[in-house]
Amino acid sequence: MKKRRILPSIVFLIVGIGMIVFAFGGMGWFGNSGAFSGNSGVTLNATSLSELESVPSTGVIVNATANTVEFTGYEVTIPMIASPKNGPMYSFSVYGLVNPTIIVRQGAEVKLIFVNGDNDMYHGVVVTAGTPPYLYMGAMMSDGPVFGNSFILPLPPESSGKYASASITFKAAQSGNFYYICQVPGHASNGMYGKFLVEN
Ligand SMILES: [Cu+2]
């Protein structure tokens, strides 16, 4: 009798382990050393955080009415703040706009400076071809980066006035309508995303 009870438990365990391996296998781009380990190392204080919000005199057209931020050059820097104090819970801020449509030229070398402005949640970002609506786990399981390494692993929340930051560079090689989304489960499905248009 005992054996019969043990067998289903073993099968259950093996299936369980299999599912975990499958889940993490599909998350290779999400984090090689754990889903929430992040790739931080750089921290900003509140002053340098607000400096990221000041619009440069050239190369950027901020249109608050259309909620668009257009980068006109071929070497662009996009400062992106996740869930800043004065913004909605699940949002990105670029030059003070909430989840704006970001427009870059095809072929542009994009430097994405990402800061977690939140004080109680991890946030990351992926520029993806995946379109909304997003599933709860969607960004982790299927909505991978569209431009090689166009993602930043989730960074920890603000701690003692220090904001975790990381940056990446990628080439906006192909034109099209893409999205930048937060890959933390439940965030993109709650509206933490914006359009990322590559125009020629
Ligand atoms: Cu998030």
C-alpha cells in the first residue's frame, strides 16, 4: 500500500521540476543568474535622477499633447524612469511623459538609460515585438527582445535615496511598431508599457 502512495508523489515531483526547468529555460534573456538578480551596480541620487528628466536642446522633440518623444538623430540616448514617485504605479516616464510613444530613426544607435524610480517594486524593460494585451507572465515567457540585447533585467527599488540604474545600447536595425514593456510578472498586463516606433 505504501508504494502506491509514493509513486504518485514521485511523478508529481518530476512533473513539477520539469515545469520549473521549462519556465527558467524560456527565460534565458530574462536573467541568467536568477529572475530578479538584476544587473544593477550603478545607483543615482534624486538630483541625478531629475537631471535625466531635463530635455536636451537638440535631437529630441517632446510633444506632451500627442504623448510622444521623438529622437531625431542616429546616436540617441533615451532616459527612462520606471514608476517615479509622481507617476502612476505601473508606468515608465520619459522626460516627464507617462508611457509616451518613443520614436527613433531606423539604424539609430540607441543608448537606453534605465532607472528604477519606484520605492517598493522591482522593474525592468524589454523592447519587444510582442503586442498588447500582455499576459500576466507574458513578458517573461514569450515577449523577448526584438533588437538583440534590447532589455534590462529588473532592478531593485529605491533604497535610502539611491536609485538602481543600468544602461544598454542596441541598434534599431529594423523599422516597425514595437513596444517597451516591463517584464516583471503582472506589470505589462497592468499597463506598464508604451509604443516604440522605428521609422525610416
Ligand atoms: Cu515593472
